[in-house]
Amino acid sequence: MSDINLKLHVWRQESRGATGKFEDYSKYAEGISTHASFLEMLDVVNERLAEDGIRPIVFDHDCREGICGSCGAVINGVPHGPQKLTTTCQLHMRQFKNGDEIWVEPFRAGAFPIIKDLMVDRGKFDTIIQAGGFISIRTGSAPDANEIPVPKEVSDGAFDAATCIGCGACVAACPNASASLFLSAKIAHLNLLPQGQPERYKRTRQMVSAHDEAGFGGCTNHKECEAACPKGISTDWIAKMNRDMLIATITGKDGKFA
């Protein structure tokens, strides 16, 4: 079957302080192509809502290629939906069957206040990144290829950590609303490389402090974050972050023993 009818329920909320509720939009979600992406399905529903004079559903999106991390919704209780290693924009309607009931709601966390409908404010992630500061290594010109040798396992690890797109699914999945997976990935991809070593422990302290001050919860090893992450970021990075934080706490902000 190329077209399906859905029992669609979407969370509607006018503003941050307003009371929200689920609305039934099943009649607007009929004849949906299984070749469409989930966001294209919402586009179709929005066009039909607009025709009836109803305010379209507000949701985040940008690249629609699973790269930017802008999109995000909890679909039937799962951040980004039922397909593993997939962002909301990469999820296709072929993952659903005719007559399926779908509940769509925003990422829920105290540090992610709702702006409107499915759109949340993830600006606290920017605050964490900014707390990392800069590196002191001169980067004004291209170095020789072998000037700073980087072992392959180190470069591979840094690349794996850097694949985090900052979508916030880890926060939405965590029962504590912790951003530890995002935080540890951002710390790791800088701390692993030689250029990141001078500020390694200071950076860790500052970013962890920014995380806690932003209102995110602590990690208690549920590993729901890893299961929900569309890029498969490992919770091993959290353990490495905790180790660096312990060293930073014992030795002082610059990581040097007295």
C-alpha cells in the first residue's frame, strides 16, 4: 500500500506559559504516502489545517538530512521515533502501517522550555559549548602533515565523539533529563586531540559546571540516551568525562598538581 490513513494526535501549546494538550488530527492525516518522510507528513497535515483556517503545527527543522540536529519530536514515546539511528527528518512513513495511532509531542525537559507546539528552546546547549572556551594552540596557518602526530585510535575516537549533532534526544530520553551524553561527546572530541590538551581539565570543569547550572539532571547510567541517540554516541564518553572531572577537581582548574 502506497498511501495510509493515520490516527494522529499532536501536542498543541500556544506559548511557554500556556497549558498544552493533544489534538486529534486523524482526518487531516488520511492518504499519506509511505514514501514521505515524517516531516513531509506534518507538512501535508499543515497544508490541510491551513485550508480549514487552523493554525499549522509548529516544529523544528532545517537540513532534513539528519545532519543539523534541528528536528526533534517524541513519537509514540520515543525521541525521533521507532527507527534506530534515525533523526525525525530521516524517519519515513513506511515505518508505520495503515490505521496506526501516532502520538507526537515535544522533547520534555526543564532545561528545554516549550516555545510553541513541538518547538523547544535548546539554547542551553549553546551555553555549554560556549563554556568550553577556546584552545591556545596557534591555528593561523596549515601545519605540516606530520607536525602533530595523532594516533589513529585517538583521531577515530575524536571523530566518533564529534558526530554528535546536538539534537537533544539524549535529554528527552533520560529519566533525569541529563545532557551528559551530549556534554561528554563535546568534551571528548576536543580533549582527545593534542591541540586540546592545554585546556583539557579547565574545559571539563567549565562545561560540566555550565551543564549543571543550566538545569540538566545528573547521569545515573540508565543508558536511555545511547539508545535514543540518532548518531549512536556511546555512554563510554560519560565515563571518560567523569574521570577527567575527577582529575580536574583534585588537581585544580588547570589540571596541574601543586
